[in-house]
Amino acid sequence: MQYAILIYANEGFFERLPQDEQDTAMDHHRQLQAEHNAKGTLGAVAKLMDTSAAMTVRKRGESVLVLDGPFAETKEQLLGLYIIECASMDDAIEQAKKLPQGVAAYEIRPVGWGGGTIAETGGAG
């Protein structure tokens, strides 16, 4: 099954870290990506731009509104995500624990549908 690891933190927090801490954090990301790439279980990975670049499309009554900004107003924003193939939720949690702790919060959700699976694109199934 595919699981999404959603990365939440305050915008700009990472960029304010000392360079050595940024490098260490990115090493965790590169290691997780390399591990899942080698196993064929790595799906989409994305670092999102700041919420100032976001737009929201929402239906209100009979109109469809296009609004500046993110969908939700919170202090922490969705900064990026992984889609990985894991045997179970417990395995997905273990994978998220490999990412840099204290830099962001990681929400794990099973993926119900993603327009295809890793198996269909040549990865594990």
C-alpha cells in the first residue's frame, strides 16, 4: 500500500537553521529517498513553495472562487510530501522516523488513489 508522509513546519524555519543543521536534515531526506528508490518503493516527492505562492479554488453557492493563499490558516504549513510503498502503517511510521526530527512534523496517511500505483510504473507492488 502507498502511504503519504506530509511534512509540516513553520515557513522559513528550515532556512533559519545553521547551515550544518540544514545539511544534516537534508542528509536524512537523501537517505530515505535513496533507500526507497533502490527498492522501487519511492513515489512522488515534492518540496512545496511558500504559501504566498498558493491559490485556493473553492465553491461558494453557485460560484467557484479563486482565492489567494493556502486552504487552511494555521501556523504550520504543508511544506512537502513523500509517497512511498510500505507494508503497513507501522512500517510507514518507521520510515517517517528516519526524517529529521525537531525540524518538522510528519503526518502519515494511506493513499486511497493516486492516478496509478508505484507497481504500475515499475516499482514494488
